[in-house]
Amino acid sequence: MPHRSLVTAIVIDVPGPQLADEVAFWGGATGHQLAGLSHPEYHGARLTPTLVLLVQELGSGAPRVHIDIHTDDVAAEVARLTALGAEEVDRVHDWAVMRDPAGLPFCVVQARPGELDGTAATAWP
Amino acid sequence: MPHRSLVTAIVIDVPGPQLADEVAFWGGATGHQLAGLSHPEYHGARLTPTLVLLVQELGSGAPRVHIDIHTDDVAAEVARLTALGAEEVDRVHDWAVMRDPAGLPFCVVQARPGELDGTAATAWP
């Protein structure tokens, strides 16, 4: 299916006890205070017109960083990435959690209407 | 010291045996083939005017993702981030390896002349 996608977010995942320090540090480090988002496990700030930095509170697991790909067609993008060697492992809200060939988690997220217009998003036939 | 900084790269670190698959996957995933760079442990591609995706071959350790901050003054940026709670753990080439409060590694890298001009880089007094 014709659609578009772009890497648009870096997500820092940390357990609850480290959340406040991590949100404060990355707000100071980037100069953009990370605000609470509608999904309460996330804090975030826009760093550039096409890059957002998020900190997510993890229920369990070690701290890590993951990539988010935004797309105007999650199903088509998941199918395309699966054919390239990724594996879908979960669906949360309107995004898919996948693992790349090295086992690293990343997410494929539904873009807001118009979000990818005028960006360097790649168009897939 | 007055200087500027911006999150400009996402770096995927993988052990050698997984390198080729990871470079191929992320090239296909983004639509930008990851080319070998002057430091031979790196492959990379520019995804947007201010975001590069790199895959680094690790000598050891588990796969992970880390953030690079580019700056026109590495020493000043390292000092600023240290004051915010990060720790410098190594110097490699012209960049510093640091850890954030959750222990996640990230790098502070010397920007090329003019690289940060006209970007959303934050200016620090």
C-alpha cells in the first residue's frame, strides 16, 4: 500500500524510580523542558521540526533507548518492515511494538493528519 | 562558555556478527542506504536535515541504541552536562562518551564548522 514513514522520535525508557531524574536531566540537556503528555507514562519535547525526545516510564526492565517511526499507515508499514526482517511483538494504543534483526525494540506509530507533509518522510509505493 | 548543542544522531550499537543484517535492515527501513564512514566501525545515512542514523559495530556488549549530541565546544558541553548529573566515562577521537542519570551512554561530538548554523540548536550562555 502506498504510504509514508519517517524516524521522528527518540524514546528513553526508564523504570519509575529513575523517571523524575531522567526527565529533569534531558530537559536540561536539550534546553527543552519535557512536559507530561496525554499518555501519562510519557514526557516529551520537540527538539527540531521533525524530531521529538520522549521519556517513557517503564513498568519493568532496564533503562534503554528506542526509535519511533511515524507513518500514515501503521498496517502497511508493519507489513513492509516485517518483510525486511523485523518482528511485530505487541500493539499498544495506536502503535505497533516491533523488534529489529538484532532484537532491539522500536515502535511504528500512527502519524497525526498532516504530520508528515513537507518533511523528509520516505514515500513507499 | 557560550556554545551551542543539538541532538543530531541516533546510533544503533551492535556486535560484529549482527552488523551486516542491522545495516541492511535500517537502510531498508528508512529508505536511505547506510554507507560506510571514515571511522570504519560506522555506517550511516542522513534522514532529515538535522538527523543522522548510524550503526556502530561494537567490540563487545549487547545491542543498544544511544543518542549523540553535537556541539561546537565539546569541553564546555561536557562541563554543562556534568553539572546536570551526567558522568564522562571516556574520550574517543573528538568526542566524549558520557552516561546519563539512569546510566545510559550517550556521546558529545564535535560539530563540523557551520553544522549547527540555521538549525534548532540550543545556545548556551
